[in-house]
Amino acid sequence: MSDIQNIKQLLTIPQNVVIVSHRNPDGDALGSSLALRLFLEKDGHLVNVILPSEFPSIYGFLAKADKTLIYDIKQDESDALIDRATVIFFLDFNGYDRIDKLGDKISGTSATKIMIDHHLDPDQIADYTFSNPASSSTCEMVFDFIEDLEQTSKIDVYIGESLFTGMITDTGSFKYATNSNTYRVASFLKQVGVDDYTLNDKIYNRLTITVTRSCFSKQNGDPA
């Protein structure tokens, strides 16, 4: 049985799911995490997103962004959720060093661990690893993951906005790191109602100089 078939079978039963992403989360880290959360909740899974540190406030408009737990701030609550988790997703990172103290906590758990990431050379830290460095973003890969599960019909505008946010920010509004699948996914998300003009306005036209530097630091070598 393939990895995706194993995961499909796993997800037929409601799970306690924790989704984690890297420190100093960007649009792709947060967007992929929120999109996957919204998707899994439609099937009755109990889902929490835990990030090592706070995300830029410009992404606060995304659905359920306000429900995200920050490990630096709510470690005890986060630890309790991790202890109860039956499935943990690793999104937009591929080594425990990218999530700091969260890595120490998660590494010892018995939860099924699933990695979805587009960076090079993933560490062998997950039970199932979906790695594609040719992908524009982890958000694009989360769409592909949902498609492999044969459940794209569950993608609504709120999931779409989160996915599109990561694709916009990791490609500089489709200026680099794109491929034919990137545009196919973008087309699908447009069809479910994502307004990319408004989304670009919310992300880029409300940035401060400080946030702008942080969001685009990857162009100068930041692997996130």
C-alpha cells in the first residue's frame, strides 16, 4: 500500500492532530498550516496549529489565524496538546532544528508523523515524507496532498486563501520558483472564489518596512 493510501486509511478515523511549522513563520508556513487545519476539520478531526514563534500580523486576516498557539507564549498548553496528538504534521520545514524546543518535545512522541515540505535534503524524522524541492511552496504541496486524497471538493475559499497566500509569498507574486503545476493550482483556487487582487493588497500594501525585510529575507538566502 502506498504512503498516501496509508494516510487516507489513517484519516478515515477522527484523529487528534497537531500541525507544526518553523520558527519565524512566513506566509507559506502559516498558510499551509491553516489550510490543512481547515481541511482536516471538515472530516471531524480535532486539529491545532502550534508555531514556535509569532507570525507577522499582516496574515491575521486568514481564517483561524487567531486560533494558532505560539509555543514561546503557551508552552504548557501546547505540550498538553502534543501529548494527546495521534497525528503530527510537519509543514514547511524538514529538520527538528527549525522548530527549536518544539523538536525536543515532539521527537519523543508516538504520534504518526507526516512531513510535507519543499526544501532540499529532508531529515528522516517522519513516518511519511512528502518532499518536492521543485514545488513553488509548501502550500502548493498541501493542495497536491489533498488532491492525492481525492478530496479537492472540500477546498473552499477560506482554504484557498490560505493556500494562495503561501504561493504568493514564496514566489514573489509568481515572479520566481514557479512551475506549470503552480499555475494549475492557482487556477483551481481562483475557481473556488479566491480574489488574488485583494489578497495581494492585504499582504503587500499593508507591510511596514520591518515586516517587508522579514518576509523577503529568503531572497537573500533564508531557506524558509
